[in-house]
Amino acid sequence: MPLALHLPRISTNVRFAASALLFPEFAAGVAERLFLTPPRTRDAAASALDLIDARSSVLEHKGRHITMWRWGAREAPGVLLVHGWGGQAAQLRAFVFPLLRAGFRVIAYDQPAHGVSEGRLTALPDFADVLAEVAAHHGEVRAVIGHSLGATAAAVALAWRKVELEKIVLVSPPSDMDGYARRFARWHWIPETVRRAMQEAIEERYGRRWEELELARIAPHLRASALVIHDRNDRVVPWAQGAAVAGQWPGAKLITTEGLGHRRILVDDGVTQAAAEFLQ
């Protein structure tokens, strides 16, 4: 990739590194906001049009409007579709019709600060809280299909007893939040002292210890039936993380795909059908 494309990030990181040396507390605050700010897609409203055949509604969570969509009969058992960091509900559209054919009611939503939902800052604890509120709002939710950080959020919500689920499908689940935070710090040239201060600030903000967010730690204590689907060539979340989750979650099954990566896996017919059959 041409150096010119990297120059804005390098310039920002140089200023970041300099401020970390001179004003470490200020730098920690900047790092916290940067860590909690998801990338916004420009086509969020257009992507939401892909869900035009669903019934849309809004839920208020901590003063932010969370946009939701529902397909299927109200009396049918519910399945939540939960997207990941930087994603949106429309990414999981391909799961809807296999689930409807299997007799489920399907609910999807945009996470806080994602898609057409409101907010600027968010994190994994928010994901878990919103998941639980959406499930309670719609009622009789039996299962979740979560992608990436959305999969981890479903497991966290289970571990914190915010929601009760019979089954869960985890697609490309990250299991090493500590490792992600360290890679994030290296990418932005954040010194280790500032990274630790950033982590402490996030823990204080949400009232949760970092280890409570580690899927590898909580998986052995979870009892919902689990299916993990992960691509061996996933460059965003390594396959080894999903395989580790499947190995640590009691009774979990693992499906390994080839050549689908981190996002194409969401539109593969074999994946969507396997998820529907597992839940059915």
C-alpha cells in the first residue's frame, strides 16, 4: 500500500505518542474515546432499506434510540441476530428466511453508535446490555446468532445472567479482548502505561473488570447449547480463537469453513442453513 495512504494515521500517531509523554492523563482519555468509537458506515440508511420487509420499531437504552426490526409471527419462538463491531443489522439479512422457514420469529437491531441507532461511544458491556433489553422487549427469545463481537456479547450476557438462552450460534467470535487492546495500542503508538490507564478508565466507566469480558474465561461456565462457525482464513478474528471457544464451551460444536473470511461467511448458504438447522 502506498506510503501516502498511511501518512494521516502516522501523523496522528506521532502526535499521540508525543502527548502521551507530556500529558499521560490527557492521552489516556483520548485513547479511551478512540477505543470506544466504532467506525461509522456512510451507507447506514441505505443498508437499512434492505430490511424494509420487516416491522421496525425503536427501543430507548440509556437515552439512545436503538432501531430494531422483526419478521415472523409474534407467537413464534424468537431468535436475535446480533452484529459485531463496525457492523449493522443488514449484514445478517441472509439468516432471516432460513429461520422463518424453520418456524422462528426473527429480531435484528443496530447496536448503539452503529447503523441508524443513536450514540457515539459504545463497548462490549453496552452490547450485552442492549442485547438483553431487546430480548426482554420482544419476549420469548430462545436463541441468538451473533457475529464477531456480537457473538461475544451474547456469551457475556449469558454469563452475567442478563438473558436466558437455549441455544447460541457464534460466528467468528473473538475470545481475546486483552490481545485486541494490545494490538489497538500498537496500531496507534500508545505506550503501555497509557494503555493500562485507558483500560482502567473503561473498567470504571462500565463497572466491569476486563477479565469479565474474556470469552475464553467465561465459556467453560456456560450451559446453553453452542455452535461455533469460523473460517480458517479469517484475517480479522483468527480461526484459532473460535476453535478455542468451541473447545472450552461444554458440548459446543465447531464448523470450519474455507475461503469465506470474516464477512462473506454471513451470506454463505451453507452457513445460514447450518445455523437454522442447529437452532431448530
